[in-house]
Amino acid sequence: MRTLDNTRALVLFSGGQDSSISLAWALDRYKHVETVGFIYGQRHSVELGARLTVRKAIADAFPRWAGRLGGDTLVDSRGLNDLGETAMTHETEIVLGNDGLPSTFVPGRNLVFLALSGGLAYRRNLGVLVAGMCEADYSGYPDCRSDALAAQLEALRLGMDANFGLDTPLMHIDKAESWRLAERLGGAALVDIVNEHSHTCYRGVRARRHDWGYGCGECPACELRAKGWAGYRGDEAN
């Protein structure tokens, strides 16, 4: 089995709230951190634009992390868009389907992202994958569950004969607690960066600014983010 360097990490980085906090978590923990993002035919490119803004803002605000932040790779995985329509890849309504899953679910997306990330990490000698999936208050995606991710990690280890690790620092905490984690990692400065520069809205709305950040305020992602922010700020006030 190939021994990869477990002091070097690769963050699956979308530019959203969860992956931005996960990036800060990885920078606080590992000596070298790189990021990877994916173009998969998403219905807007706002989140992709947020990626570089968040990276730069974190590096500028935290010199101790800047020296650990390595390169960024953007991977074309638009084949996912060819498999069928979802509300993440087409201008369709965001609804709950007959199978109990939201129409924003892109079947296999996170599993594909992990496989592609594993291939990049193998080539870059990055022993740990870091991802922002969460099953505490997620949107109903089965590939965000810890058992699904553990199974995919084992497949990567067997398929590449390498000792990959996987960290999911947000897996068992809700959105309010993720804001508290950001505060513990980088104080108000990091909270402000994630609030102002990350983007989570499924519809890609960047024209409307709320106290919890930018977004349409109506899609499930915005509702989760708003609820988490209210919980965080409410706890802070008490």
C-alpha cells in the first residue's frame, strides 16, 4: 500500500459556508492544504466565483494559515449534467420528490467528487481528504451520510492501494454549531469572511444581502443558513 503524507490535506471546496469553514479547520490542523472544486454543470457560477475570494480573504486575514495554503484545482465533471435534470443543474423547481429526496439531489455527485479528489490527492501526495458534508441538518442527500462516505473511502483505499484518510469536521453538528466552530478557529474575523464571501444559495442570488449572508432567502440552502445564523447569534446574545 502506498503511504501518503497525512500532514498534507486536500479540501473539497465549493465556496459555500460548510466547505469554507472546513477549509479553515484544515488550515488550522495540517501543515499543507490544497483545494479542489468541480464544474458539474451547475445552474449558476456564483459559488465557483466565491471560491477564490474566500481563499484570498482567509490568507490575507490569517498569516499563520497563508503559508500552509497551497494550490487550487478546478475539475471538469460536467458528465453529471448529462445524466438527467436536477434543480442544481437545470432551471427547474426546487421540490420534494416522490422518493422523499429534494429535486436538488444530484445522484452520485459527492461520490464522484470523492473519487476525483482521491485521484488528485494520490498524485499530489495529499494523505487526507477534507469535506464539509453534514448529516445533522442536511438537505436529505444520502451521499452526505457518514456511512456512505466511509464506504467510498474504503473503495478509494482499495482501488488505489493507498492509505487515504477522510475528515468531515461538520458531520455531526448543525449550522449554528458550525458558526461556533468558525469562531473558535478564527474569531469574529473568520465568521465575517464566511458570512460575507461564501455563497450557499441554490438559485445563485447575490443581489440580496441578509444578516446571514447573500441569497434568495427562500431555497432550502438559504433557509438552513438563516436558521443556523439565528441560532448562533441567539446563543451569543444569551
